[in-house]
Amino acid sequence: MDKQKIKSKKAIIPLVCIGVLAAGLVLIFAWSAGLLGNRTTTASFLKDIPNSFPAGYRRAHSKGICFEGTFRSTGKLAPFSKATVFSQDSSAVLGRFSIGTVDPFAADNSTRTVSMAMMISSENNQQWRMKLNNHPFFVTHDALGVIRRSDAYKIDSTTGKPNPALVSAFLKDYPEAQNFIDWADKAPWVNSFAVAEYNVINAFYLIDSKGNKHAVRWSMRPHAPFSAWSKEEREHASHDFLFDDLKQRLDKGALYWDLVMTFAEPGDEIENPSKAWPANRRQIVAGVLEIKRVFDQTEGGCRDINFDPTKVPAGIEVSKDPVLTARAGIYAHSYNARVREIGYGKATDAIGKKETSKDK
Amino acid sequence: MSQQKNLKSGSRIREWFKSVKIFKLRRRHINRSLPLNFNLTGRILHWLMATLILSTMFIGLGMMTSLSSRPWLIDLHIPIGVAILFLCILRFVNRIMNPIPALPSDMPKIEKKMAHFMHWVMYAFMFALPITGWGQLSAGGFQAKLSQNIILPSLIDQNPVLYAWLHDIHRGLAWSLFFIVVGHLSIALLHALVMKDGIFSSMTWGKDKIKKETKRPSA
């Protein structure tokens, strides 16, 4: 009887409707997953990572070292944010220094970018994760610019150089990138992790006890005096110069950075990370980071932490800065990829296992 | 495997309830006649959970792809997942304590078996998805946050091996459940629009007659 009902002519319209509905749902699902159309998703940012990437390593800033430290609050930021980290005396910190390259075996003189990442754990189970770089602003005003830039600067196999037409097309769409190119040309390199100032670059909001929002960016300002790394010194530097230097400095004593909070004023562009705010903005030292010990990332620790900068404690909120929101998804994909490799036993060097056989 | 286990534990729990005196009165009522609809609690839970499950699956896809919305999408995904876990347990208890409508007597036996089997498979998915989601957060060193200040305890310690497994299982289950839901919806609409046999209205407020069975369904 049931079968006859389905085969009858009256059933055609409902059957078609049901089919269209089911197919529609599947199509919307596929589109949402990024499988249909050429939607740029956060996964698109990892498309250029080679399949031969050493298993278990971060997909960017792969070469790094873990650190343990303490954040001591000055209490001066408590009126602007109810985050417990600003009111309590000290909080535990687990972090990571890295250089700005995808190759985990790169020489330290191969990039001018140095980074600090950390997770500060404070009372009420609050975590504050961040990832900071030594450049003062981002290359482009949005995240798509990152893909456009890496596509534009891809080495043309016939000329051995990037295609100038693609580069100028990119600079036309992202004129602000010129500021970054100039900075990278002129600003001195740092000759130590200890002397670099690390900037969060993206904007956040501090939320005070009355619920008021204050737009801020922050940086970690070193107590150690700045010292540049000249071209000549770099050329003769050992392979792990920066990491060796860090260990040697810590053998002699702890290293310190001030967490300097900078407040935006009306008219400052909150959601444009390519534009630094004017230098005369109000600054408050929120606290001091003390680092006493570094340890190899193969031991775990920082290796298994995703320093997703959108994981902020109560009392801090993320802004709509498009580079910040995109970083959340991109970091998640990088994290999933490398932790899967470690979890499924594919990682060797990344977890301190010596490769037993060279498979080539 | 898990659904079989569920089935067994389901009937075992039902037996236990039957043995408890205070439920006896209720049981006599159960045996008298089978209802045309699932009970009100069951129907509310069904439609509420259907909405939550379908939305949180799309939220899940959104947070894994969107350039702009991941922070607030994940802040929604986690509390919805926890709500589904809580409601799923509630629904399970409601399901085993109350009679359900019989399937039409002229429905082929194999179809009835399939219907009951899928019924429990979906319960297993509704339970396993939030658990693996919560587990993967814990194994990855993340927090299961219901709000900025309400943070659930970790289910397990941070562990890359468990993170890898739980992350993949969570994703695999979610994709499977989506296709199960599409199938479930299509078959439900087939009963509503073509067969008109009372199966669809047993989950709504309609009173379509189901051709009565003499025996209670086994599951």
C-alpha cells in the first residue's frame, strides 16, 4: 500500500519538493564548509604549505623555543579592565619565542621578524593568549591581503623573480603595504630576542567594571637596551645565533618586558592593523613580564598550545579588526594540522624523536 | 556498537524503573493504550533540539571557515553543544519513561526495525557529539566556556594524541549526523505529504490515526 502511494501521480509534486529541499540543504552545507564555489576560507591561508612540511611543526614561525615566566601587575590598569590579571599581584606565564619563517630548520639570520607568544593564566580560571611581533603594524588592512601578497610575490619559474605586473597590481589594491616594505628596508634588525619590542598589532577593548569599553593595543617593551644587528654581523652569525644568545643571557639572569597598554583616541582607526596609532597616545604600564627559563619545544609545553590571540579573559574583548578575527581560524587550522601529526605518531623531529631511517 | 550498548542500557534502565514501586501506577497507564503522539515533553524536546542541532552544525562549519566571525561563532557553538548534551539526557529519560506511538501495523517489519535502529543511532550521535567536542577542547588545552566567566571543568588532561582522535571523531560524527538528519527529514516529509500514515503527526500536534498494532514496539 505504501509503495503504491509513492508511485501514484499525486505523489510527484511532494516528492520533487522533498528532493529539492534535501539537495538544497546538502548544497548549503557544502558551501558553508568551503567545498562549493571559490570562497576564501581560513583554510585557504594554509594552501601554500607544502605536503612535505616537517610533521608536527607550526605552519608559520616554526622555529621557536618555550619560556616560563611571571607577569606582575602594577595595578594601574585595574580601573580600565576588570580582568583579574590586572588586579592580582602575579600570574603564571607560558610562552614562546620564534622567528618569522615557515622553515623549522632555518638559520636565525634568514628573517628580520622575531615574535613572542604567551598565555597568561590568572585567577577565576582566566586565560589570556597572545602572539606579538617586532613589526609595529601589519602589512595589509585585511586578511585577504596576506593571500594576495603571497600570490603576487611568488617566484616566477622562468625569470626566478616575482612577476612585476602581479606585484604592482597587489600594491595598487593594497597601497598601505608600501609602509611595511619601507619599514622592512630601513628599520634595524635586532641582534637578540631580549632587546626586541613585541607588538600585538591588532586592537582589543578593555572592559571596566561599569561596562565601558576602551580601545587598546599593547606591546611588550624590553628592559634590555636596544641593539641592532648589522648586515655584516648577520652574514657571519652562527645558524642558531638568536636562540643561543637567549640561553646565554638567561644563564646570567632573568629578562624583563613592560606590558605597555596604548589607548586609542576618537578618530583612530580601530579596525585597521596596517595603521599604527600616533605616538602621543596615552600609555599605561600594566605590568612586568619576567622570564627566567627557556626550554626546547620538543618537550611539549608551548608546542601544544595554540596562541590564538582571540582567546582573551573576561575584561578584555576582541575588536572587529579583520586580521585578528581571521587569525583565530587560521591558527586553529595550523594547530589541528600539527597536533594531528603529533597525535597520529607522524612527527619525529618536532617531538625530539630522532629519525631512524631517511625515506627519500 | 555504541547504539547497541545504548539499546541494552535503555531497556535495562526501563526494567529498573518498572521495578520501582512509585512508577507502577504510571506503568498500568502505559499498558492500557498507546498514544497517537509522542508526549508533549518529547515533542518540545524534539523540535527544540532539531533547531539547536541544525544551527550548531552550520555554526561549526562557519567557525572553521569564516574570516570574520570565528570568535563569536565558537562562543555560540560551545554553549549550544552543552545545551544539546543536557537536553539529550533529559530526552533519553523522558523517552524510556513514557510510551511512544506505535508504527503503522502494515509497515514492513524490516522498515520498523530500521526506524527503531536509526532512532537510537541518533540518540547516540546527540550524546557523542557534545562529549567529543568538550573532550577535544580539554585535550587541546582550550576551555569550554559558556560565557566569559562560566568555564566548565576539563573532561580530560591536555594530550595531543587524544586531541587528534577526538577532533577527527567530532568532525566525522558531525558530518555523518548532517546526512542522517537530511535523510530523517526527507523520510519524515515523505510520511507527512505522501503516505499520510500518522507517523509525522505523532511528532507534531496533529491527531492523524496510526493503524494500531496489537503489541507495543520493542524499542
